[in-house]
Amino acid sequence: MTPDQPSLLLVDDDVTFCAVMARALEHRGFSVKVAHDVASAKRLAATEPPEYALVDLKMPGDSGLTLVRHLHALDPETRIVMLTGFAGIATAVEAIKLGATHYLAKPVDADEVAAAFKRSDGDARVSIMTNPLTVERLEWEHIQRIFAQQQGNVSATARVLNMHRRTLQRKLAKSPPKNQE
């Protein structure tokens, strides 16, 4: 590591993913620190706020959204990319509102992450869906929005949705339904 390398905080509970991504990002010129939960990431960021952060959404304990807010409060110039295997409109909007500069759905590679850190403008050429969302996808999006509003609290979300907690946990554990385009 050299002092001129930009600092990057990588936060994901998947240890293997972190090892592979950290190595790939180091090869792209970043000085990478790794954490596997929000509490550890907050401790690392407190000693030296990173210039860049790659934050997973869904981790044990607090969600990545909590960390995005914290990192943005420490340094509004930190370029934060939210990463998730559970991409949804509600979480993307909340991540951006809380300070993320970009949002990527897994699987991703280091080149996509590095490109996302560099992007500062939106893309007006992004494709627009021609078909409406399926009922299954609408339900999934609604659940994700309420879950985000309840700060990741499963019990509170189940109460708001008038749904049994175990049923909600099963629905939250599933990947988002594919939409027909």
C-alpha cells in the first residue's frame, strides 16, 4: 500500500466474496479495508473515514442502509456504492436518499464496482420497461419498502403488513421475482 492509493471500505457478510473483491479492487489501485458487519465497519470508518465504500444491503444485525447514513454523515464526499443480491426499487431509492452514489445488484465484478465509483451523473438512455411489474414483483417491492421504513425490523414490518412473522421471514429470504420484459 502506498499513501496515494484511495481508501476503500468493503462491507459484506460473505467472507469469500470479500476476499475475492478486496484482492481485485487492490489490483485496481485501492487500499482496501474489510468488515463483515455494520458495527465493525463503523469502528474502521471512525478511525479513518474512507474515500470509497462498497456496502452490502443485507447483513446480520443492522442493514447496510444504516451504514450508508453513518458513512455519509462522517464524510459527505465518500463515494458509496450499495450492493445487494436483493435489489428492489424501495431499497435503491432509500440508499440514494441516505447518501449512496450508486446501487448495484449482485453478481458484480470489480470493473463494475470501479466504474460505479466514477459515475456521478444519471443515464437518460437507461432502458424503460415495456411491461408493468408482475403481481409477485409488486408484492415483493411493497414488502421491501415497508421493511426499509421499519429500519429492517422484521416484527414491526410483520405488524404493519398484518402478516405472520414467519411468513414474512420466508418472503424476505427469497430473491426478487423476475419480471417479464
